[in-house]
Amino acid sequence: MALVLISGLRGGVGTTMLAANLAITVGAMGRSSVALALAPHSTLGLHFGLDPHQALPGFAASSSDSGAIHGVRLLDASGQAASGDLGDGLSSGDYSFAGDAIHIADLSGTDARVAAQLRAHADVELCVLVPSAECVYALPAALETLPDNALFLLNRNDDTRRLARHTASFVRELLGDRLIATIQADEAVAEAAAMMQPLMRHAPASAALADIAALGERLATLPRSREDSVQTVDRAWRSNAA
Ligand SMILES: Nc1ncnc2c1ncn2[C@@H]1O[C@H](COP(=O)(O)OP(=O)(O)OP(=O)(O)O)[C@@H](O)[C@H]1O
Ligand SMILES: [Mg+2]
């Protein structure tokens, strides 16, 4: 089992896009993959060709109720998250992340309570930020509140822009080996979303997909035991920091 949390340092930084496309990459690598929506009106389905108004199978759905789309089972736990049932259900064992699948949970649009409930069961939390002044200002406070073992992804990186370049180097300095991947700013990302397609389908040769695939490869090799995978993330991933 594995639970990977994708959270955003702020709204709009690409959390949902990364959760969706990482889940698709993991599935394409032959590992059973589940993408978990936690916010009401999640846009996760958009990246799989689903109308965002279309209801996804509930978190408790058996695998037969929820067929894979682009190699990923999409599940919606927003009801359980809103009612508080998620934390209780995970503690009592009614809900679990057991099995071979890698669960990738999109925390964008959720509150701190939902994140806290899931953290107790997560192998790793990847917090997304972009090279912007707003993220730089938000970072010190986030470092105080996020768990010590949370790692970071720098999305929408653009080395051709001076401000983005300088901001990225400041972020690198601040985060050190906790910044484990950089994903390029790439028009193909917005185009793929507009076409309601996975990046892999819409722009297989895109720069952003290459970065996402490299990260997805690491996720796909997470050991099946949580204890082993927490250690792998802490040692191997941080030693290969971005
Ligand atoms: N690497 C990238 N290059 C270019 N555009 C990107 C990239 N990553 C994300 N985007 C664009 O940024 C926008 C926000 O993405 P997304 O909805 O995934 O963010 P979010 O953090 O989940 O937002 P919210 O807080 O609203 O849930 C989208 O228009 C998406 O296409
Ligand atoms: Mg989102």
C-alpha cells in the first residue's frame, strides 16, 4: 500500500494537475494507481476526460464499481472528508489504503483537518509551490506547520524569466534537499486540461511531462510496506534533490 499526499502551498499552483498526471504516469508504469479527490467540485476528473460535474465513484467503492480511466481508478472521498468520517473510518479500519495500489490524494481545496487525518496514513507528502513572490512569502509559515518529512515540488519553473529564475534559486536555497523535483512551466499543460486529456495523451513529448514522468517513476517504485517506503523517501529521494 502507499498513500502519497499532494498538497499546495497556495491555491492554483498545479496541485490537481500534478496529482492527476502523476497517477496516470504511475499507472502507465504498471503499478496499480488510484487518484483520490477530496474537495467538493474537484477538477481532478477533467484530466481524465471527465466533465467536472460528473460524480466520481465514492471512496468506499469496490474496484469492480470503479473501472480504470487512463490506467487510474478515480475515487471521490470529498463526502467523507466533509463529514469527518474519513478520519474515523481510517482509524477504525473501515477505510484503508491497503493493497498494492499507490493512492495519490489531491489535497487542493481541502482544509487543514482533512490533511491532518490523512497524514497519519501517508507514506509521503509532496507540497507544490511555484516561483512567485506569494509562495516565497508563504514558505516560512508553511515550514512551521507542515510535517518535518514533507517534501516539495517546484512547479511552473521558467528559467527564461529572470524573476522566476531568482525566485527558484531562493526556494532551492531555503528548501535544500527537501525540494525533490522541478516541473517546467509548459503551455502544453493548460492545453491538455482544455482538451480534457492527460498530458501523456495530449503532449507526450512535452517538457512538463518529462519532469512529471521522472517523479512518477520514483512513486511507482515505492516499497509496498509503509515503513520501508517512508525510509526510501527520506533517504533516496532527498539525496537526489532537484
Ligand atoms: N507546469 C505547468 N505549466 C503551465 N501551466 C500549469 C502548470 N501546472 C499547472 N498549470 C496551470 O495552472 C492552473 C492551476 O492548476 P490546478 O487546477 O491543477 O491547480 P490547483 O493547485 O489544484 O488549484 P486549486 O487551488 O484551485 O485547486 C491550471 O490552469 C493549469 O493548467
Ligand atoms: Mg485543485
